[in-house]
Amino acid sequence: MDKGDAVEIAIRGHKCAYDWLGEGPHVTLLHSVGLSTREGWRSQIGPLARHFRVLSYDFRGLGQSETGTEPVGIETFTRDLEALLQALGVKRTALVGVSLGGMVAQTFAIGHPETVSALVLTSTACQLVPGSTERLRARNERIKQNGMAVAADPQLLSHFTREFGAANPAVLAWYKSHYLANNPENYMAIMEDNCRFDISTQVSAIRAPTLIVAGELDDTSVAGKQPLDSARQLNRLIAGSELLVVPGAKHYPQIDQSEFVTERMLGFLTKTLAHEQPFKAAG
């Protein structure tokens, strides 16, 4: 993967780590809790940057970005995204988000429809259902008592198939190291915020062309009561959206089925952004 060197910019009371790569219409990558953008989308950054101007950055309190003083959660992350784009002179961008990043992307698109040229929503939801919230809160309690390590191995089992793990032990070791690097307080706060997340009555306002990507076998809390429940709900509620089910994938199809996902993501964005102007920095 090709990627630039992260730089810092001060926005809304914290230093945000970001980087840019490539030329063309603008695309912004948004990450999950377990992985920063530069790591979580590592297989996609290089291919996307051959066609687009790709912005990747870390949410406050995750990856290399400072926490600052505001509570970590979707509302804060959405405001930070608005401030970051304004500071960098970005007036139009596609948003590509996975899990937590998909929640931020939806929320931003509802509030700033004029800014969003397209959406790619991967392994995400517009609400978490009862049962799912209980699972997240139970995990939070285990982390509170024993630290991040107590959740690491269950996280591997829920995010990747056993077959993928057996064939790719280095990938699992890489993911586990990043998961364990999370600040437990920030992680728990974000998980609790996710439990309260529900924009199911608002998401139908989204008019940007939207690709919904979901692992066929994803049974995490975000997926719904059954795999694909959340993805199908989004597909119903966002008019004209496309649903891509990734065979054999769990929660991170951009990792365990990276070539399949990258190819289809590129196809969608190339078609959708064909008439968007290439990004040009102010001045």
C-alpha cells in the first residue's frame, strides 16, 4: 500500500492526524473503532489514490489524533469532520466509512447534503437494536474490569472467519496489536455512544448515490439480529442505494476480501464521481 506521511492540524481543540494522497475528485475515508483510517483502509488507499484525491484521518481519541476535551462519539466526530474539511478547503467529497465510520458518514450526509457527492457504507447501521446494545455494554463491563486484552480474541473471532485467520495469521496479529492499542476509556465511551445511536427516522433524507457493503457472515452487533439485517434496512431507507453482499466475509470485508471490495468500490466511485471536479487546494 502507498500512503503519505501523517501530518497534524489543530481543529476544535485537538490535533488531528491526517494525510492526503492522489489527484482527482475528493474521497474521504472514515474508520472503525478498532483501526485508524490509515490502517483500516490500508488495502484501498493506494488503488483509490490512482483515481482520486484521498483524505484519511484519525478520529479524536483514536489512532494518532489527540482526544481533546469534547466527549468522543458520533456527534463530536461529525462536527470534527465538518471542521477538518473546511480547514482543508474541501467543498465536495465522497465519504467511505466502515462500522463507526459509516455511522459518522450517514450523520454527516444528513446534515451536509451539499458537501457529499457519494457514500460507501461498509459494515454499518443506522441504529443498533436491542440485544446488540446489551452485547456492547457487557463487553464494556469486561473491558472496564480487565482491560482491552479481555476482548481481543473474541473480537478476532467476530470480525474474521476461522478459515481466513488460519490462512492469514499475520493479518490477525496486526489487527490484534492495533485493537489492543486502543485507550480503554475512549473505546468504552464510543461503544456506549453507539448504543444510543439511532437515525433510522432521518436516514431516508440521504440523496447522495450510496453503495452499501456488507459481509455475508457478519454477525457483530452492528449487523443486526441476523447477518445483513442492518445493511438491508439501509438499502430500504436510502432511495436508489445499491447493496453489495460480500461472500465469505464477516465484519471487515475490506480486509478479508480486499480485492473484491476494492474493485467494486472503485467501479462505483469512478462511475458516480465521473462528473465531479478534481480537488484543487485553495491558493
